[in-house]
Amino acid sequence: MKIFNKLSSKNLFVFNLVLLGTIFGFSLAFLSFSCSTPGKAKVQAQESQIVIPENALAVAESLQTAFNSVSEKMLPSVVELKTVSVMQQPSRNNPLEFFFGPPGERGREFRSHGLGSGLIVRFKDGTYYVLTNHHVIENATEIRVATKEGKDYPAEVVGKDERKDLAMVSFKTTDIHPLATLGDSDKVSVGDWAIAIGNPLGEQFSFSVTMGIVSAVGRTGGPGGNINDFIQTDAPINQGNSGGPLVNIRGEVIGINTWIASNISGGGNVGLGFAIPINNAKRAIDEFIETGTASYGWLGVSLFELNRDIAAAMGLENRRGALASHVFLGSPADTGGIRAGDFITHVNGREARGVQQLQMLVGDLRAGERATFTVIRDGQSREIQVRIEARTDQTAADNRRLWPGVMAIPITPQLRQQAEIDENTKGLFVAQVIPGSPADVVGLRQGDIITSINGVNIENIAGFYRTLRERTSSELWFGINRGGSSIESLRFKR
């Protein structure tokens, strides 16, 4: 009996264990099923209930349609410029062979290939005219134009303008290509949409469209002495985009993409792209087609950007403009009454915010035009009318006429320490002497200290320019301190 009871208890235990396992298995399966299939259906049901507001979709789709339309409108008038430049490579065996070797053996020639962008802006008598950057076609011996449709044409240079980094090429065809619509870059504002079109990083990415906003206007400091007041944008621009258009949301060209600022090796995009305002190029377009060159107005001054010390010494703190540090004798500025030391603030009422913008404002004036310059002289503002002449490289480089040809600066405590100038020495430090100028002719040297002009003692920069205006109509000489000795320069007869 005891044995039976014992067996019965064991069988009952096994039965209960199996039953418990079965119940646990069904429970686990049910739980797993409920956590997967029904839960997923519940999430899907919740997601399907999320509705994007129709008004938001309408705005987004409207903007998307605008970008589609701009791209469709602009791409046919954008071209790819393929250039070849033939260059000579000196012999690696003997560098002197490049200079003294027989003709034909002065180094191997090699062909350098380049790529940029351009914009079809004019059509005349079967010829299409393409606006681009000067640096895109500079030194090119062969140029070809490729269109979005896959057509390829030989091209030739029409005109170049290195100062504004603009150029024009032309190609002939009976095919029809639309012209770009030029906008008004004076109406561009920070925050406007900006769409860049071009051929970044080679043919693999040709005819790319990127989008951003206008980050700033009126930027200066372009490479190579470029005198434009650039439009800054964060629309991605890379090498190969140069010469392509920057476009507004209406499909109007507002700029020509020209350069980028980058801290990436090789010049990758970091959202700092710059375009030449299209208004800066409109006159060049006409002149390239008509004459093959770009003309500039000439005032006849050498301009200087004031630093803090000189601005304070002249009472020009917080003033925007540029100093006429030198004036060309016999130039429009000289004849009109602008003198060395005048601080130019406006041209025909337009503010000159610095040297580059003043150069641009003067350059845009036409020969024969009378312009009004607002200057500050001895702390007083005055207006001077000048009849502008045409600028030529020859007249702008004639240092013999550059008056006075010396850049004198105040002696600050830091400069006195660096140049080891005695505490008792008064005057102005000669920072620069222009070669061939009157100051150079009379014997002034960099590092001299000017103590007098024509016998009048000089203690500050305001007195320096005032004496130049009032005491040097017929001749000029300087009293100087050189190496601790007082000497007098030669005399320059005007």
C-alpha cells in the first residue's frame, strides 16, 4: 500500500509537470504572437492615421515646382567649357638646358586640361556669346563648349577682363540655344534663395544644380586683386562651377560663381561661395562684343586702407572710405582738385566702403563723365567734381607722376621699440617709397624719419598732408633723420 501510494504520487507529479509545461508553452506562444503580429498591426494602424496637412504640402510642392522650373529654364543656357593649355616643362636632367639649350630642346611640352562653366548671354548673326570667368580660359590654347543636350562646339575668345575676372567666348551653330535671363543684382537681399548651376569637379557631375540662400552681399577681398563686391552664398559651389550662374527663384541670373573660401585641402566646399554680381558684368558683356576689351574710368589716385593708428591720427575713426595716399600729377584727380591725404567717402552719392569698392565705383564711370567725389580734408567734408578719363595700363603704372610717392605713418610706441627709434626723435616713419616716384628721385628710403617738408617741421600725419598741399606747388624736399643723423634730401622741381 505504501508502495502504491508512492507510485501514485510520482505519476501525479509527472502529470502535473507536463501539464504545467504545456500551459507555459501555450502562454509563451500567445504572448509572443500578441507582441508581434497584433502589435505591428496596431503601430501600422497608428502610422496610417498620421496625415500631412494639405496646406503644408501645397507650400512644399509649390516650392519644389519653382526649383523644377528654374532648373528646366536655366540648364539649356548653361554650358561646359573644356580648355587645353600647352605648357613647357623644363628638362629634369639639367635645369640650365631650359635657358641655354638649342631651340626645340628646352623642355618637353605637355597639355594641361581644364574645366569650367559658362552662360549663354547673347546671339548675333549665327554666333552665340558665352560669359565666364577670366581664370577659366586664361592661357587656354584650345576651348570647346558642350551643352546640356550633348552637343560640342569649338570656341574662341572674344574678350578678357582680369580685374573683374570676367571673359567671353563665342561659338557658331545653326542649333537653337536659349539665352539666360539677366536679373538685377542690386535688388538681391540676404536670405534670398540662391541656386547655383555648373559643372563641379569634372564631367562626371556636369550640369549640377545646388540650392542655398544669399548669405551676404558686398563682400570684398577676392583672389588675385579682383575688385568686385561679391554675393556670398551657401549654395554648394566647387571647382568647375566657376563661370556658371547664380540664379534667383525666378530663374534670373544674379551672379557669376567665381571662388570659394575653404579650409579643406584641395578647396572643398564649406558653404562659403562667392559670385560676381551680374550688374558688374553687364557693361563688360556689351564691350566684349563691340570692342573685345573692357574699359574703366580713371581717377588718378593710389588708394590706401586706413589702419586704426592712422585713422586715429587723422581723426577718421569709424569712417568708411579710402585714403588718396598718392595722386598722379596731371591726372583727372589732380586737375579736379583732389589732393594726397584726402579721404574719399562717396562717388556720386554712393558710399565707398573701402578701397576695392571705390576702385569699382570709379572703374564703372565712363571716360568724359563728370563725377562728384565727397572727401574729408582736415576734418571737413567737401565735394569735388572731376572729369573722368579712360584708364590704360600705361598711365596707371607711370610712377614718375605719382605724388609724392612716399607712405609715411605715425611713430607708435610699438614701432619705436621695433625700429629702435630714439624717444627724442619726432616725425613720421617712412614705411614705403614707390620706385621711380618723386620721393624716390630725391633720395628717400624706407626706414627714414621725415622731420620736415620744405623747411616746415612735421610732427603728425595731418600736418604732413597739409604741408604737401600748401607748400609744394613748385618744388619738394624733405628733412629726414637717417640712422640718428639729420640730413636734407635732393629737391624735386614740379
